[in-house]
Amino acid sequence: MSLDIGEVAARTGLAPSALRYYEREGLIESSGRNGLRRTYDLETLERLGLITCARSAGFSIAEIGRFLVATPEDDPLLRERMAQKAADLDEKIDQLVRMRESLRHVATCTHEPLVECPDFRRAVRNVYAPEEPVELPAAP
């Protein structure tokens, strides 16, 4: 089954211009044409999911292109970059978890004003400069 460029754009949320760009860069491949419109195999959706995920993790188009053709023996620098990105994502996840817990606390906190709550302030300070795990008390 083939999807035309408009259907792929609608399913992925990517602009048709992004799809054409990814094709020019060799990240995806058109399976043909339906009139003047490019068509893509269903497997392209999976590849676009991978590309979107890698882009949001901070990988460049060139790095993604190398990754898509890499074998276990290839490109040790790319592997190092992937390991570093994984470590960066771990830190970002930890940071987001700390922020989420801070926001959960302030959502039920009765301190006035909310942003002056000592527990919230300590937790927010800890978002970017973690000292130690902060256990936020349940708001009264």
C-alpha cells in the first residue's frame, strides 16, 4: 500500500516540504508518483517516526543519515555521539521529573503566594542544580 505525500504529511504532522527535504537528504525514499504527487510505502511512516525522535533528541540530519545506514562495525564516533545523547536525555528526563513534582506540589499548595512556598522554591532551585532528592510534602 502506498500513501501520497499529503497522506504521509497528515499522519506524521510533518509538512510536505519537510518530506521532500528528507528525501533530498536521502533519509526517506519515494516509491513513485500518483500523478504529480510523490508516494511512499507504509514503512516510511516508521522511518519518519525514527527521524522525528532523533531530531527531537538533537541529532543533526547528517548524523541521522549516518545512523540509518550504520552497521555494528561502522562509525565509532557515531556510537559515541549516541551514547552521549542518551546520557543527555537521562539528565533532561531527571530535570523534567523534578519540575513535574514541583508543579504537582504547587497545584495543591495553600501557601500565599504560591511561588513563595519554601518547599516549591527549594524544588525549583533543584531543577537545574540538583543537590539531593527533594521529597515534597503533600499540600495541606
